[in-house]
Amino acid sequence: MTVQRTYSLPNCTLLVEGISLGESNMLSLLTNFECRFHPSQECIAGGRNLLDALVKSVGSYVQSIQRGDVLPASTNAVRLEPEGLYVHRLHVQPTEEDSPNPQPLEIQLSTVQLFDLAEGIDQLCSDRQTLPDLTLALEPAGNVKKSQVKARIVPAVMGITGFAIAATAIFFVPVPPPKPDLKPQAQVSKPLPAEPKPKPKPTPLPAVITDKELIASLQEGLYKKIDRAWKATPKFKEDLLYRVAVNTEGEIVGYKLTNSSAKVDEDNLPLKKLRVMRTDPATGGSPDTPQPTAEFLVTFTPKGKLTVEPVGKVAPESDKPVTKSSSVPTPSADLAETTLQLQDALKKKIDKAWKATPKFKEDLVYRVSVDAAGDIVSYKLANISEKVDEDRLPLKRLAIPSNSPAPQSTTDFFVTFSPSGKLDVETGKELAATLEKKLTQKIDRAWKAAPKFKEDLVYRVSINAAGEIVNYELTNSSVKVDEERLPLKKLRVEVPGQIKSSSAATPQFAADYTVTFSPNGKLSVKPGQ
Amino acid sequence: MPAIQLNIPQAYPAQIDLPVPKDPAWGCPRAVRVDLDNLLLAIEALDLQATEIMLYLVQQLDLESVIPNRVSLWRLRNTNPLRRNYQRATLQWDEAQALVKIICVLARQLNTQLRLLVTTSQQVSENKIDILGLQQNRLYLEFYLDRFRSLFLSRMRSPSILSDREIEDLSLHLLSQLLFCSGTAGELRLWHSLLDGVIA
């Protein structure tokens, strides 16, 4: 009995004809099939061999699409290959066996048409009443067969064995005896002086370009360079301020974001691309003899405006809270490229080593001294109130205690560990700016009582590097104040006696701020006199 | 909330044989967890009601033993290591199979939309939209792309590991992947492509 089955889909109809054996309705012997694509009326027709090839190649091609990398799939007479992202080319080369007058066929399919073809085939394969021996092809195209894996492993094994043989052979070659020194040491029984360990040489600071004309031309060149390279639409909300160091050739040798609050995707900014590595033969820059540089302040605004200004012009940040213990020779060290690099390296190092989940509640601030090679020489916790489990912080592991009591040239950084897992490495100046912000927030949040005083209350407040208030004092003494209604008393951290004595020996970093409480509820925090 | 109307065929094959690899006892590989979550995210971008429908499907497909409630579905999706709320939990094989079944049933519901969107993205790539006057289809596609991007950015780790461009490529790839999931043998095809090379 002849049986016909159709699987009809929007873009393609698959028609299968065959014979059923016995009484059942099952199509068990295929006589011919026809697959017709709809808008084009192109048609693939043939017998069982061609159908098998079609099922296999379409199946494995679809699997390779599912997997995400499309590869040509071919089985006997049928080949499918990608042509761009959404177009697939189907080649059919029927043999005489398949059809009486075989003609090669080439059909272009869109992804949706391919889906319909695959769906027709899948329906046919899952149909238990039609050709039950036909199964889905689920092996993706381009899969590495096990035999191929073996073929790849064999040469590798041969290579390793060959190396081992060569190594064994070389082992038997006698080692030439060491030649006696031509100039023997003086025959004195004095023990040889221990050879001094080569100490890492501190990198000299780069010279600062002072030539005004050169600075002006560098400024212009830098503007043009950045402007040309800045193509991405700005995605940030506030102005981004960068300090950029430029050498005499106008190449960017270093840069750093100064408003640290913002999170920036630097791939969208041109600086990363424009930066030149320091060992450039043309300008002769190398870690030992740094090239003279000029500093510029580059501002990117969200509206797409770009400004480039020499650093000197901008009002400098308050210098007062900066720690003086740093033994870097020149005051411009903070702006120097070496400091930037040390800072970067330190941050990366600590970040990499800090794995434990923070268990502390407040920001922990450490003063960390770093020598010229970037090794941590010493560190000290600035917080008083917090008890810290230092085993959970990376500093203990990273610190290399210096053996030489002689003061090395070190640079101090302030490392802030936040409970949220954020890590900040800042120079003294940057810390001062952050501290001012932190102090404002802290007092603002804690000041809840409505003001009852009539005139401005001006306090001098001392804080340590962790931002904790260690002392405060009212400066306009004429007024009588109910300090219970002000937040300072609550926020002040009592220095425990034991630590007090030790902190007297090693003076803590401290900064003074002038905090003004106004009767109208306004609060202002300024770096103190 | 409006009643959810689904036309799930009554004779839905409840038991599809999805073979599980023999040796690894550690649950699904990382890539599988990422792919499954991305597919679910794409479904959500196509239909914001999808999470409700997913929970409804859990009952319909007799998957309550694997996914007893909303939280457990959320937990399964958070086995994606790129998630913001990734808990380092693993995905068991039966849980992965359940997600595959849910994805494919939902994809079947969305088949018409998927056809339209895949065709439209092809037309966009060939610059044919304006000639054919199908601007509204392009808007529809852009709507999906936007929604996927915002879902991706809000659920995945921040800063995003993918650029906007890569997110767009991913969302377009997911469309065609979902289209092939919506076929008769969608479950088998998806399962085998996820575990490509792991299972025989």
C-alpha cells in the first residue's frame, strides 16, 4: 500500500512517499521524497540516500549554529555552509541513484527558512509512523573526532620523548672543569667580605619641563592628539579630571584620574590608547634616566568638551594635611610619574592579594611605606576604634621588613580597605581631599538635632588618617553650646591610654579642619588653618 | 493579574530522554549555566510576563520536585557565575534538564515573534528595512535589544564583562538559538549543543 506524508511549514514542505508493509499504517520503505521551498519553489527530490544525507548535514549544521560557531557541514551529496550571519547556502549534488536526471542544485536559505527545513526534518524523524529507523543527527559540524585527537596527541608525545632522549644524552657529556682564576685573590687569611646585596636603586625623579614655549606647544599637541582619538560617546555623568604627564616629544607617558569617586571605563577614553611605554629609543626614556616631563590637567566633560591645561595654572589643593614624613626629595614628587607607577603597582599588588571577605564595619586606613622597588617596607593602621584581624588583610603577607636600619628612600601611601570590598590607594594629597568629603558626610549624617544656637559655631576638628575625629575645640568661645545636640561628641573616638602613649612616640597622621555649624542647619567643612 | 493563557498541547511529551554524562559528578559545567541563564534572559526580554509563565509551566510539566517554588527558580538562575548574586552553587543535571524543557516550551510559544525578529535582524543587516518599509519591525527589534541590554546590565556583574556591542551580538545570537529551540526536537538539540562533546 502506498502511503504519503507531508510536513508542511511556512517556508518549506516536505513530502514523503513510500510503502507500508502489512496492515499497519506505518511507512517503512521510502520510494521518494520531495522538499519544496516556498517563495522560490526550488525543490530537492530523491531517494533514501539523499534523504539520509540531508537529515545528517542539516542536523549537524543546526547544532553548530546552536553552539555558536557556524561551520560548514557536508554529508555525501549535501553540503551546507554559512554565508554571512543570516544566509546559508545549501548545495545538493544528487547522484544517478537518487534521481533519473541528476542536476546540481544550489539554494540560498535565510535562517528562518533553514529553521523550517530543519523543523520538517525533525518532525519526520520524530514521527514514529514514518521511517522509524531515521534518527536525528545531533553531532555538531566540525566536531573533533576521537581519532583526530589521537592524531594530534601522537606528535606531541613523540616530541616530549625526543626531548627526554636528548636530555639523557647531554647528561653524559662531561662538564668542562672550571678554569682556575687567572688573577688569584691575595693570599690573606682575612675572611672575604660578604658581598653586599645589590639594593634596588631608587628611580630618580624626572626633570620637569620649564620652557614655557615648549609647554604651550605640548599643550596644543596634546589637545589635538586626545581630541582626534576621543571618539566614543561619553557615558559618564560628571567631569573627569586627569593628570597627564607628557614628554618632550608630546607622548603621553603616564596619566591618572584625579576625581577618584567616579568609576570610569577607560577603554572609552583615548588616554589608554595614546600612552607610550617608557622605554622608547627615540626619546631615550628608561627607568634609570626618566625623560623630562610636563604635567597637564585634562578634563573630559559628559557633553564631549575637552580642555587641556598646564598643571601650574590650577589652584593647588590644600597642602596642609599632607604628611611630611615622606622622605622623597622634591615636593613635586606627588605629581611625578614614578609615584603614579608605584601607586598603581601597589594597588594592583594589594588587590591581588586581598582575598578574604571583609569582616570589619568601618573603612580601615593604613599608612604604607613603599621603597623605590615597590616593596612594602612598613605599614601602620590609622584607625583607633577598630580592632583588626590583620591575618585577613594582605599587608602582613606582602610586607618585606627592611634589614637596613638606614632610612631608605620611601614613599608613603594611604591604603583604604572598605567593608564593601573596595580598595583605594592614595597619596597624602588625595587622601586629604577624600577625608574632607568623608568628614562632611559623617558629620552631616550624625547631626540630627535641630540647631538651637543663634550664631555660627566654628569648631576646629582634628582627624586621623582613618577619618576618625580625635579632637575638637570650639573657636568662638563667647557662645555657650549644648554639645549634646551636636554630633561631634558622639563621633569622637576615645584614644585608649595604652595606644595614646605609643602614638605619642610615633606621631599619627592628623589633619585639622574648620567645621562650621550654622543656625539655619548648614554645615561647612574646610581645611583648617 | 491577568490570567495567563497558554496553549500547551495536551499530549505534550512529558518525558524526553536527555542523556546525562556519566563521569562528571560535579553538576553542570560553567558554560552550560551561563548559556541557560542567557536564554531565559532573552525570553524575559521578549515577554516580561515570562517569569510568571515559567512558574506556571513548572506545574504543567511536572517539574515541581525539581523547582518547588519561585525562590528555587531564582536560585537556579543564579548559578550563572556572571550573575551579580552568584552564590557559587552548582546546577544539578535534573535542574538543568528542567530549565531546558521550560526554555523550549516557552520558545515554542514565542515562535512567531522569533521568526519575525530573526527575519528583521537579517533585513537590518542587509539594510533592507527602509526599502521594504518595515520600520515598525525594526522598532520592535530595537525594543527587544534595549530590553535585553537593560536586563543584562541589571542582573549581571558590574562593571559589565561585555561591551554594549558584545551584548547586542549576544542578544541576536540568542534569538536564532531560541528559534531552533522552538522546533519539535528543540530540547534534544539544545541539550546536545550545551553538552557538546561531554555526552556521546
